Amino acid sequence: MKTIKYQNKTIAYTVSKAKVKNFYISIQNGEVVIKAPWYATGSQIQSIVEEKRDWIMRKLEEYKDSPRKAKEYADGEKFQILGESYYLNTYYKDINNAILNVEDGKIVIILPLRLADQDNTEQIKKMIDKMYYMIAEKEVEQAFEKVRKMVGLAPEEYRIRKVKSVWGSCSSNKKITINQNLMMYSRKALEYVVLHETCHLKYMNHSKKFWEMVEKYMPDYKEAEKELKK
């Protein structure tokens, strides 16, 4: 791993060489990755990083506040629910079963006192995943109903799942899947994904007519796309 100095901070980056003609810089899980031509020298790569250091620092700061940032599930950590920030507050009490409540800008998790000396990260993760799913059950249904009234279309069946690669999908048999992680983003973003997949019930592609249909019912859909790309 290489480093360069930026003001009073150090930027660490890794280099991946490949059969490419240009340099590419990306932020992957909070780390700076440089894809460089196989023939690039170390000094050339460092020069590129120094030239782009303002952009790199800006993207690293954006990543810190991104809902996609990898979570540690530690007390005080920030989570997003429907575009709003909530802070995890975990403590222990003499109870039999764990409890989760969302209140006053906090996700409060109360764990049994007998677990106080254990690493409970996995249990906390499962509880928060379940929280997002339960929120999705209500919010996704409301979004589909809103879109149905606008567009006049609705899937015969939809399901909510936690998936990594897409926010939503529409299968060839017209069944729609919505990613429960959308609950981290605003209702506008959720409604856009539901509208997007609903439009696929008519156009099973991303043709000009498809995008015209999306824009007809949500003229500012690109704002929602921008939010989801954070």
C-alpha cells in the first residue's frame, strides 16, 4: 500500500495494474484503489494521485456519510432510516429477550444482561436487518399502491429481499423484487425504484419509451438516482 500526504492527513491507496489505457481512481469500501496501465511507473501513479487528491479527499468524506458504508454495529454508530440519521444505542438489562425500538433519533437495542461479556455484533446486525425488513413491509406496500394509482399497473406479486447488486428487479414472469436496504434512503428514492420496476411490466427493457414512461410519472427521477448512487 502506497501513501501520500494531504494537508495534515495521509491518503493510503492500493494499485491494480491491468491492460487498460487510462488511469482509474475509485473508492471501494472506504479505500482508494488505483487501476493503472500495466506499464505505468510508480512515479507516474503517484503523480496522478497527487493531481486528484482534492477529489479523492472529497469522495472519502462522502463515503463516511454514505448509507452504504460498512457497519461495525458499535454503540453510537450512525444508521439511515428513510433518509434520516439515527444513532445506535445499545445497553444491557435484566431481561430474557432482546428488544429493539426506534425513538427520538435513536435505534435502541436492549440486550439481556447475561450477554454483557460476549461479542454480540452478529445478533445486533440481525436485529437491525430485521428492523429494515419490517419497515420495508409497510413502506414498499404504500409505494406500490401510490404508483398503482398513478400508472394503473401493479405486479401480481412482489417480494422484499436483501440483495447486494440491485435496488430492484422485474423478472420475465412479471414478479418484482425490492431490496430492503432501500429503507436507508428517502421515500422518494423508494418510490422511484418501485416506479422503475413497475414500468418494466410494460417495457421489459431500458428503451427510450421506457424512460419516457418513467419521466412522465416522475419528472425529477434523476434526483432519486443521484441519491441512490451516493
